[in-house]
Amino acid sequence: AQKITQTQPGMFVQEKEAVTLDCTYDTSDQSYGLFWYKQPSSGEMIFLIYQGSYDEQNATEGRYSLNFQKARKSANLVISASQLGDSAMYFCAMRDFYGGATNKLIFGTGTLLAVQP
Amino acid sequence: DGGITQSPKYLFRKEGQNVTLSCEQNLNHDAMYWYRQDPGQGLRLIYYSQIVNDFQKGDIAEGYSVSREKKESFPLTVTSAQKNPTAFYLCASSQDREGQPQHFGDGTRLSIL
């Protein structure tokens, strides 16, 4: 069965510093996709970044980058130059191809990030 | 503005009562999804639909029902059979193509009276 593991329940980072949020996954599928979402305290889920299993380069979106290590089955999110507004819950998710719906997602349990001034 | 609208924001259910959560999207997405989130946990899939008049059970469908009569709308009914309905419910939609992200509504918080 496919699975997403986020081992850091919570993290602190100083404003303006970089932080890495860990995500490991388990799948026997050769074609898969990994997503990161941000959930502020208000509850909405905000899409941050996507990495396809066949993408040769690590995905980047502004201050967000994805450190994709296929052999280790890890897809860590790196946030550079942290801002107070980055304080939120962060979820890693994987596209479940076997589920029958192209974009059906499996979510990890999340990491709560607190940015300190 | 294109987006997903969930209503109501807060909902209270009495014992033995069915309640319906609304989800409307104007993004012209084919696929729609309902998730449940419990405190401190990730999202779990309740139901999803890839096309009008068709939907599939997710991982925790027991005690829930859905309909997809229009492309824009995917309401979720929490029935009296769902014994622990208190949770945060999120609706999402996406283009039914590989790699397309799901876009989420602001959620509905359901509590038991």
C-alpha cells in the first residue's frame, strides 16, 4: 500500500532562516507525483509545489523548493528565508495512481511550523 | 474569481439528524473530492467523483453519501449512521490530468450538539 510519512510533528525556525520539512513515501508504482500543501490556522489548504517522479530537476516555486531523492524515496520541502506568515501546518501528499482516479491523493500527518521573530 | 465555495462555515448536528455540506466550484474541473480532517491529523478521503453522475467511495465512506448531478456541485451528506461526525470537512477539485493539484475550499467545521 502507498504511504506518506512525515516524522516531524512540529518545528521552530528563526525568521529569515531556511527550514527543511521531511517527507518520505512508499510506493511500488514507477509513475507518481508528490505535492506539498500549506494549511494556515484558518483551515484552507494552499498548494505549494509539485514533483513528478520522472522530473529530472527538483521543483522550485519562489521560496519553496523540493529536495527530491528518488532512491531514498524522500521529497523534502525547503523553505528559504522564512517569514512569519509561513507559520502553518504543512502536508506532503502523493498521487495514488492505483486508486483509479488520476489525481486521488494520500496525505501525511503533517508538520506544524512555527516561525519565530 | 474562480474558486471553490463551501458552506456553511460552521454546522451543528443533533443526534439522529442528517446534514448536508455544500461544495460548489467554478473552475470547470471534472474531478471533485471530499476529505475529513480530525485534530492533529492529515486528510482522509471520503468520496470522489471524476465525472457527473459518477462517484467512488474513498477510505472512510461509511456514514456519508454524495451526489454529482452537476459538474459544479458535489454536496456531502453526513447521515445519522456516522457516529463520530465531529470534524473539519474539506472539498477539493482538480483537472482530471496527471500532476494537476487539487484546489481546496475553506472547509466546514461540523460539531455535534
